[in-house]
Amino acid sequence: MFALALDLDENYFHEKTNKAASFMRTLHYPPQEGVVTERILGIGAHSDWECFTILWQEPGIQALQVLNSQKEWINAPPIPGTFVVNLGDQFARWTNGIFKSTVHRAINRSGVRRYSIPFFVGANWDAKLEPIPGCVSPERPLQYDVITAGEYVRSKLAETYGH
Ligand SMILES: O=C(O)CCC(=O)C(=O)O
Ligand SMILES: [Fe+2]
């Protein structure tokens, strides 16, 4: 689907994702007690590092918000029987910024505990995040250094946990 949206052959991403470094985790957001302020966040504003994320949210609890192009936070409520799909940084790099990675955060102000399960779909560790043909032009110069997906994720891990 992503390949077709970019006018590419439907198998274009196959060899870049056939040994995908994908993973899933379960997150628990305990109910927050006391005064709830803007400083109390479950997971702060970020974009995911992989190609895209398929997210299961606990039904009936609003917590996830996404930043729209006007820089406003918009609720992304759980809809029964659906997943949220967020684009990640690896797609932004492949498309030289034509696909934007979704900036999002999760704040549990419901008073009850919340679980969510994201499944992060990454490119092969050795896949180069080089721009897809047609995504670089004089009007859209190259925006990112070309590195591998593994190098990218390692740099984000070091930035996030390396202190
Ligand atoms: O819990 C959520 O709804 C979002 C989780 C998330 O953004 C993440 O794990 O990267
Ligand atoms: Fe995320």
C-alpha cells in the first residue's frame, strides 16, 4: 500500500523489509493521582523510529494524541475493532520528507489504568535509508544523511538512553 501510494512497484519495499527488525511491546499507564498538570505525561511527544507502527489501544480510554500540521494536539480515541497506524522516521527518510512521521504522545487522565500494544515495523537492519527515486528534486533537496536503518535506530537509542 505504501509502495502503491508512491507510484512504485508493489514489491518495492520487499527486499528492504524481508528480515525486518520489528518488535512489539506492552505499555502500562497507571492512573495518575493528585493534580494532573501538563507536566504529567505517560509518554512525551515523539515520532516512532521505524517504518510504521500498528497500535492497539485499550478500548474506552482516551489517551493518545497526534500533532496535526497546524501544531495542534488532536485526540486519537480508540475505535473498537481498529488499530492506529502511525508513520515512522524510516519512511520519512526513504521519502525525503514526503511522508511525515506522526508526532504523538499519550496521556492517561482517565483515572483507571490503561494498556496499549504498539507493533513497530522496521526496515532490515542493513537497509539503507536512501531516498526513493523521484523524492529528491531541485525543489526538494536531500534532507537526511544516508545511513542504514540499524545505524538510525542505534543513534536514537543512544540519544534516548545514553545518559
Ligand atoms: O500508548 C500509546 O498509545 C502510544 C505508545 C507509543 O507511542 C510508543 O510506544 O511509541
Ligand atoms: Fe510512539
